[in-house]
Amino acid sequence: MKTLRRFFNALQLTPQNSGRALVRLPTYVATYFKFKKLLGVSQQWPLYANYPCLLDRTNDGGVASGHYFHQDLLVAQRIFERSPKVHFDVGSRIDGFVAHVATFRSVVYFDIRRVTGKARNMVFRLGNLLEAESLPARSCDSLSCLHVIEHVGLGRYGDPLLPDGWRLALRSLAQMLQPGGKLYLSVPIGKQQIKFNAHRIFAPRTVVDAARVLGLILEHFSWVDDRGALHDPTFGSIEIPAAVDDLDEGCGIFEFQRVGEGAVVSLVELNSSQMP
């Protein structure tokens, strides 16, 4: 029964692809018997013990587009060019961006959830963006947080419900940076809204204004459009095109620099600032 269930799971039948898969089933059966004949009678096995891959013959080899593909590669390249001694990250995708960076740099990674396993060049620690004391203050000059703060305060990952949770998360990131340090941040961008309890979508200027209050000055802005294509102006550009505000759900990739020697603004100052 277990083998039979695995066989039907391998058929990859879903409401979206069942038609394409079933059309290819006769070809699979024909090639199965042809291959079985080539092996000869000494190596036989029942049909139900196989692992059919009905869609791989015509599927694309991969997709070099979308939020995670572009942000992970672009930010990793920028960190490589800047060459910090150690890079810190909070909550970004481990098997994408963090793995990219760990190929050439040590990464200290923080997450609200425990991370199992070990990997070369990676150190895993618990940390909560809503509890600034759980993250080391002024500990790094290179920090990333990709596709994370849009979730904070919506309860998706067991965090408390806080409508302004993203602001507190951004404040915690600013506190981690040493003066002159770089923060690489990405969030969904477009028509500003909350998609409870998955994530928020920001107008890019909302993020830039909130960061400025915290002593984070925008040095570069790139974005991924609704088609999954990257727009990366000449390095050093801080122009935010008006068109990005009309995206349904693009991805804004921000590079900030922490300026000033003073402490990050208090929570009272942060919450009283004129931010949407």
C-alpha cells in the first residue's frame, strides 16, 4: 500500500496539471515496457514500484525571475563586492540568500524560530525583531533582512499582533548596525495594503521615510516588477520611480547606510513620527 501510494503521489496530479499529466501517461507506460525489455528478464520489477515523472519532459529547466531569485542573487553580489569580515542576517531564506553568502563569507543568522542542522560558514542564533534586546546592538557593519519585516506583527510565525510591528522590526535592525554599516532590506512593494495574516505591501517611500527617522539613509534602490523582472539602475541611484507605487506586488530592494553616532530614536519618537 505504501509503495502504491508513493506511485500515485509521483504522478504529480493536481487540479492545475492533471490534464497535462494524464496526456503523457501513455508515453510513460510505453517507455516503461521498452526500458524493461532492454534490461532483460534478469532485472524486472512491477509497474507500481516505479516513480513516474510525467511533466519533466516538457517543463522548463528553471525560472530565472521573481522576488527571491533576483533579491538573493543581487544582494549576495553586493556583499561580495563590499567584502565585510562577517555578515549578519535576520530571517532571510536560508536555502537561498543565506546559502549564497555563506559560499564566500561567514554568516551569523538570527530567526524567531529554531534552525536545525549545521552548515559551514553559518552560525544560527535565536532572535526576535520585536525584542530588540534579543539581538546584539551595534554588532555588525553588514546586515540583511530580505522579505521579513512585512510579516512582523501579523501573527503568521507566532509573533504578537502589532499593526506597527514592521516599524519596530526596522528599529531593531537599525540598532544592530554600527555607524557606517549597511542594511540590505527587501519588502513587497506596490499599492500599500495589508494581506492579513500573510504580509504587507508597502509604498517604497513609506519604508524610506521610516528608515530615515532611524538614521538609515537610502543609498540604492532596485525593484522586481509584477512580471518578475529585475530593474537595477546604475549603482548609487536612489531614484524611486513613481510607477512602482502602481505595482500589484513587486519587490523593493533597498540598501541603507547607518549614519550618526547617536542611539536609535526611542519607541515614543518612532511611533509619534509622521509615517503612514
